[in-house]
Amino acid sequence: MHQLPVELLHDICEKLPFYHVNEFRLVNRACAAVGIKYLLPEVFFFSHPDACKRLRETAHHPEFRLHVKSLLYDGRHIYQRFADRGEWEANLKRRDHLAARVAGQEARWQETLRREAEQAEQTDENSEIAPGESLEVSSVASSDGPDGMYAFESPADRYFRRHPERVTHRTEEELEKHYNFYLKTIKQQDDMWEENRDFEAVEYAVKMFPTLKSVRLSTDRFIYGWHRLKDRAVRKAFADTFCKPSSRNRNGVDPPQGLRQLNALLTAVFNANIKLDRVEAGSLSWRFFAQEKSVMRKVMQATHCITHINLLLDTATDEEDIEMNFEGAQCREYLSHGLLRRFLQNMPNLTSLKVIFNIDYELNIVLPATIQDLVGDGVKWPKLKEFGVGGIEAKEPDLLAFLDDHKDTLRRLEINTMMLDARESWISMLPKIQRMLKLDKAFLCGVLCAGGSTLQVDESWDIATDTFNEDPVRQELAKYMVEGGQCPLCLSNMQFRD
């Protein structure tokens, strides 16, 4: 290692996971000097006063700040607003209820493994819960006592009445202390947003990161999945409130999801005059593109030079957080005027473009956009290598025209839920795409259908989006789009949603 050139040490560090860089720095002084540049490639931030303080400390560090390449903003916060302590305690009981159920399922799973290891042929008939039996709480209250005496109790109350050993006992002093933590945190959060201290912290940090190339917004783990270190930092900051940090997009209840956070990032980039390379955001409310022209002018200037954009767009739920795509029709009307299309056309250097609408496909759904709303008017990106789109409608000629314009450079294609027009067909269109493009990778999933509307579907395939689900149709499609052969979609394997 003492004889290795510095350039090779840099190459090694670039390929090391950040949690191994410290070990690399222990090898010798040369490795220590090189490795410090890779200790903090990405700074993590979220909506909490402690996170603002930590971000400023990082921006002040004489060495770390010089090598930060990416800023990740976790959009989770305390969204629950309780009228009084009674509501807060009711929410706490529901959380205990879920935690106890998860613990019970884990315990039963471990017990099942133990019994299988012992090659037991049957479980004890007298055990309260047999392996594999669901812990679902019955909704029939009349069986709990005479005259339905428990008919109006909540599922959490019913669960703890049946399983008293799982009740989490807390003293009055403990409850009062944590309720006051909740009140304090809510006030800090409101004050921070009202005084724009999150904007100030982000703007100060961005100016102090001379090598910044990427900004990323993540609500509910869109970007980093179940990254334990980052997830633990957020949970720890809010733990004493006994509330789960999250991000909601309920129509008329919550502020548009991710809008404030992404504005903070891109406004800071605009003011610092930094040339970004990558922007990722999700879930992000579609209302981000319906902001005032003065705001969008700054946003478009901040993103003009980027080469990678990845957006997961949300169209809100109803007030009860049950019905998804609640603003689908409104979103479609706004985007039909070219708001999103002009935003994307302002990025001439794109090599990767992904825009997925986060929807739950149902028969009466209004899909929030069309292919023309994203890439219409004959727009072309000369360097585009990767294209992903989902949750939209598309006419076959429009989609084929766009792909044909980019066939010389496009190598990766993702389609996640798309409806073709009436009298069009995926069975006939996919072979045209396969012959047109020279793909290295393809990922087609979700609901691929064709028809005049979601209520009049002529053909449909419901393909698993979860990569852990080894859906054979998805795997065959991925192989077909790259290698050719026989298209795996056919009339016999269609699946229609009820």
C-alpha cells in the first residue's frame, strides 16, 4: 500500500462504502489523507432544530464541507395534530397496538422455526395462538359479551382487553412528560417553518459546499429505502413525542407534500449559483409545478444544467387518508397547459429522465397526466440514455414518436402503469419498441392496459412492481425487450382489476 500512487488510492475510495472508509484511513498516512475526502459524500438533513444545528456544524467543518457531493433532505415531520392529551393518548394506544401485533407475529415466527427444527409434526392444540394463525382482531364485538357490551370499543382497546399481558404500562408522570415533549416539538416545528429557519440552514450550508452536485428529497424513504442509520436519526429526534414522523398529502389538511422542502433545496442552489448534476424528489406533490411564476423561474434556473432527474409525483389522498389520487382530475387539467413539460424541456443535458406518478390504479381513476404533458411538442434530449414514466395515459403514436427520436442514445426503459388509447394494443406495440430500440435494460410493471377509459378496458396485465416479487411476466418482459423473441404478453395471461 505504501507504493500505490495517490490516483489509485482515490479510485479505491470511490468504490468503498462510506462505512469502510474509516478502516481504509487506518492503513497509513497517505490513505488517511485521501480517505478524509470520502468520509462524508452526502449530508443528511430533516425538519428538526437539532438537524439545523448539525447541518450548520458540518458546513463549518474545515475539511468535510469541501468534499460534500450531495445533500439529502428527509421530508418527514410530526404531522399529527391532537386537540388534547386524550387524543394523543388514543394515538399512543394505537401505536402500542401495532407494535404488540408485530412483536407477536415475530414471536410466533421464531416459535415456528424452532418447532420445525425439532421436526414436530403438529402444534400443541391447547396453545393460545398456533403458528401461522393471524393475529387479526375480530371486528365482531357481540361475541365478546352479553348484549354486545364492547360494541363501541376501538380495535386497540379490544386487543389489549384480550391480551392484558401486552399492555405497555406507563405512569402518569411519564405520560405527562412525553405529552409535553410532543407540544414542545410541535411548537419548535411551527416556529422553524414560520421563521424559515430550515430555508436559512439549507441556504447557508449549500454556499459552504463548493463541490455539491446533487440534491435529493425523500419523504417516507423514497430515496434511501430502509437505510437504518438515516432512519434511526429521524426516529431518535422525535422519539420522546411518542409520535411517528412521517409525511402525508391529505387534501385540504396537509401542505403539499415535499413542496416546501424541495423549494428550500433549489432556492439555495439558485442563490449560490451552483451547477447541479442530479435532482431526485419523491413523493412530491404535483402542485410543485403550479407555483407562482417567480418561484418557478428560480427553480428552472437552478435545474437548467442537470443531467439526471428522478421524480415520484403524488396527487394527494382524501381527508381521511384512504382514497388515493384524490386530485388526479385537477392535476391533469393543470398539467395539460404544459407546466411539467416546460420544466423538463428546460434541461437540455438530460441523460436520465424518470417521472412516475404514485397512484393506486382503480377502475374509476382519472390518470393524472398524458405522455404529451411530459414530453410532447417534439422535444428531444440528444444525450438521453434512460427514460422512465408511469401512472399516465399515452397514445401509441405519441409514445413511439418520442422513443424513435431517442433511439440512437436510449438504452434503459421503465414503464410503470400506463393506459393506451382505445383500439391500441400492448401486444402489437411492444414488438415495435423492441425492434426500434437497442436496450441494455428494461423494466415494465404495474397495470399495462388499453381502452377508452379505465371503465372500458379492452386488455390489461397487472404486473408486480415489487422487485422482491419474482413475477414471471415481468421477468420475461425484461428479457424480451433486451433480447427479442416472442412477446410474453398475450390474451391468455391478461389480468383485469375488479
